[in-house]
Amino acid sequence: MIVIGGGLLGLIIGVLTAKKRGGSGADMAQYGAGYGIAFAVVGMIATVILERMLV
């Protein structure tokens, strides 16, 4: 669940960042994908750490 939430949050932040910088639709897609992947990876690491601590 953390991975999905992190990915969606990263997608939103990436699109807003590209829009603030005056980027085109392709720029927004690229920023959204990049931020989404990065945040999903951080969410996956957080999930693994939490699972290890709670078991």
C-alpha cells in the first residue's frame, strides 16, 4: 500500500513540478514517471523496513 501511495504522490509532484517550470505535456509525463518511480522505490524500501521491524 505504501508503494502505491508513494508512486501516486510522486506522479502528482512530478506533473506539478513540470507544469510550474512551463513544460509541455511530454515533459509532464516524463517528470511524473520519474518522480513516480522514485517515490515507489522509496515506498518499497519503507515497506521492507517496516515488515522487518514488526516481525
